[in-house]
Amino acid sequence: MPSYYLAATLARLADEMVAFTLVLLVLERTDSPTLAGVTGAAYALPAVVTGPLLGTWLDRTPYRRTALAANQAVLAVVMLSLLAVVGHSAHWMTPALAAVAGATLPMVSGGFTSMLPSLVPQARLARANSLEAASFGAATITGPAAAATIAAVVSVEAATLVIVVAAALSIVAITRLPALPPALTQHEPFMASVVGGLTHLLRTPPLRASTVTTTLLMGASGVLLITLPLHMAAVGMPRSAAGYLWTALEIGSVATALLLGRLQTRWRPEYVVIVTAAASGLAMTTWPLATSFVVLLLLAAATGLVEGPMLPAMFAARQQYSPESLQGRVSTTAASLRVGASALGQATAGLLVPALGTHNALLAVALTLIAAAGLGRLAALSRNVPTHANAA
């Protein structure tokens, strides 16, 4: 497990730096919020299509380590290419290159997470999920903060090179992971497997509820990714300072994810996801009221404390309501929906935030989280609640 968490965290660190660094790189070289939003969307949007396909392949193949390493190699090559392209060539080349790296993006979240049921005994999954949430949180804490600090102290180009190094180190760590047998031993036609994973996700009410809620939350996060750097002027800070807000948010989130990991197993995971989304939205309504960066930083940390239980509960919902043979498909498909929603959020923000203003955009993000909780509750409505045992 130490090898697993090292490999997963390094890969996620590189990915978390990409989202923020791409925005800074495009804004610095072109001063175009629209291009920044389109580039972020291009990085994330291909995952909507590739996620279910990659998940099906992961369930059927013994070469998971090769796939995870290949994703990191592609990311490193694309980031080096973007250094040469952004601001020095036709604008369309920037999102085109970002889309190449984004095609295998579900591997970073769903690809790793889908391995947990095969690596960890059932009795230890709750603890493993908390550590998995901490892995995501550690990457999200370190990634934006590292990008912000390196961009401010050295340059955004240096931050891009750090992404390349992190991706390379993750490849080394991935080689130490154990080889796992295919989760699905009786192969059905490939597209039938793809459809099977999607059908299970749609027809399992508690899993559907968790997915709807977290997908809409990621759409709001995409808006926030573009809004926060632009909002920094309102609190007298440079754009790069937005990275510290993401860090404060994730510090709070990791703290409660680790402290409450076992406690939250007393409730059904989809309800934990729904309640924390609503509470996070309410907490975020205070953000537009902040008149200084320090106050906004404290509000972000407080929001993170409320949001913390969501990620372990999301993992638990996938594991509890899906058999092992569907873990790859469910994890990467759900991840692709989240990434795709973030992409749409970034593209929308790039067009609308300059017109609406950042204060209104922050309020819209908060209201979206509350709406996500409501829609998730509607998606959960059903008389039958399948479990891991009968989902097979």
C-alpha cells in the first residue's frame, strides 16, 4: 500500500498542478480568460468519452500499471510542448495539445481508485478510502500552492517543468505496484461491457445520487478555477495567490476526511455526499463578502472542513453498490463525468465571469452546490437499494 499511495499521490500532484498552471500560463502569455477557459475545458472534456472506454479496458486487462504509466508519460510530453506553443503560435494549438493529455485523465483518479478493492481486504476499505481521500487532498493542497509559489517566485514556466518532473517520478513509483489479474475474467463484447458499466451507474439509485451530486460539484469547481485568479484583484492580491485558496480548502477537507473517516460509516455514503455538498454550498455563500485575502483564506479553510467527508463517502458508494468486476468501469466513468463537468464549468466561466463579475460568480458557485445536493437527493429516490453483495 505505501507504493500505491506514493504512485497515486505523485500522479495526482502532477494533475492538480496542471489545472492551475494552465490557467496561469495562458493568462500570462495571452491575457485571455476565454482562451484560459477553453484550454482548461479541452484538457478535461475528452475524459467524458474516454472514461467509460478506459474503465472497461481496465476491468479486462492485466496491464493496469502500463496504462497508468503511459498516462503520465503523455502528460510530461504535452506540458513540454505547451511551453513552446502557448503565446507563440495559433491559439487553437493550445487547447488541442491540452486535449491530448486529457484523453487519459480518468486514469489518475478512477484508474488508481478502482484497484483498491483488489488490494485491500473488505474490513479495511473504510480506512483505505480515508487514506485515498487524503492522497487526493495532499495533491490538491500541494499542487495549486506549489504552482502559485513557483510561478510567483520563479516563473510559470518553471511550474510547468515541475509538473514534468512529478509525472516522471510517478512513473518510477508505478513500476513498484503489484500486477493485478483482470477483474472481469469472462469477457463479453467490449462495447457490451461499456454499456454494462453505464447501465449499472444509471440504474443503481444510491450510486446515481452520489454521482449526480459530485458531478455537479465538479462543474462548480471548474467555474471556481477560472474565477478565483480573476477575483484576486478584488482583495489586493496577484492572480497566482488563488492557489493558496485551493490549498486552504483542501487542508480543511483532508483534516475532516481523516478524522471522521470511520465515524461516517454509520450513515449511508450517498447521504453523506448529499449533506456535505449542501453544507459546503452554504459555507461558500460567505466568500463574496470577504474584503481581504486573509478573511477569504479562512473562509476557504472552513468550507474545506465541511466538505471533507464527501470524498471518502464517494469512494464508499462506488464500492458498496458495485461488484468488483465493475469497479474499473464505475470508477473511471464516474471520474470522467466529474472531469467533463469541470471542463464545461471552466469553458462557461471563461465566457461569463468577465461579464458577470467575480463576486456574482462566487455566489453562483455556492448556489450550484446547494442545487447539486437537491438533485442528488431526487436521484436517490427508489424503493430498492442494491448493495455490493447483490449488485453482482
